Amino acid sequence: MERLGQDDDSPTADPGLLYRTLRQMEQEGLVRSTWDMAKPGPARRVYEITEEGLEHLHVWAINIRRTRARLDHFLAKYEALVPSWGEER
């Protein structure tokens, strides 16, 4: 959660949405959680990706690569058709 807001380009994370998503992912077997009580202060829940979650992540990455390839193909055709509009504005 702390790392999500460090990049200036990324929006700040909604803690409620983040933890609801993590709970759903845990119910689906994609992550597991434990309580970390070793540090001073309140106990913190620590999440770890499961083997099933890692497989899911690999499939997701493959789909993103395919989508990116289709988008790159589209942009190349677009820029060939209308070169002056291919420049970043």
C-alpha cells in the first residue's frame, strides 16, 4: 500500500478497494495472508502470491502482451496513414 503512492504518475490507492480486492483474491486462492505481529504496533496482514496466483499472473501477462502487439500494429498503420498525427501532442 505504501509503495503504490510513491510514483508521481500513479493515482493514490483506495485502501478499501485494495483490501476488498485482496480478500477476493484470497478467496479465489490467488494469494494467502498471515498476520505479522513481530514488529511493534498493531499487527499487520501480509499477503503472498500462491502458485495458482502466479499461474494467473503469467496468463494475464501473456494477454497484455497480445493486446500491446495489437495496439502497436494499429498505431503503425495509423501513423503510416496520417503521419503528422503520429507525433505526440
